[in-house]
Amino acid sequence: FDPNIPSRYAHLRLDKLWYCAGHKQKRKQRKTQGSCGFIELTKMVSARWKVIDKTDPHVKRYCQNLADLELDSYKKEINEYKRLV
């Protein structure tokens, strides 16, 4: 359990590494009848992300902290790789 998770998402049970792209399994391709495509989804997400500071700043801080942690981890791994190569 993450004590910093925004309260509106506290009831969700996510995989421990849900935010790490490298730890996910590739999902099977499904038919997308009636759902939005990737471009539409990207536009919706980016529009909401643009105003999230005003609507839900705690969620943005939480997501930004996760991104910062992943970036630090990535930089450490890259530096270690470069040191070994």
C-alpha cells in the first residue's frame, strides 16, 4: 500500500510495478468496436493532463513523483551500463 496515493484511487488494487513499462506483459490484440483509437485517446489524456494542476494537483504530484523515481532509476542503470561497457 502506498500512503502517498491520492484518496480517490486508494481503493484500486494495482500491480506493484504498474507504472513501469518494462515490467508489463504484452496484451492480446482485441477488436475495438465503438471505442476510441490511439490518437483520440492520446488527445483526451493530454488535454486532461494539461489542466490537472487546477482539477486535482495531488494526482499530478503523485504521478510526477513516480516519474521522477523511474527517471532516477533509469539514469543509475544507464550509468552502470556505461561504466561496464
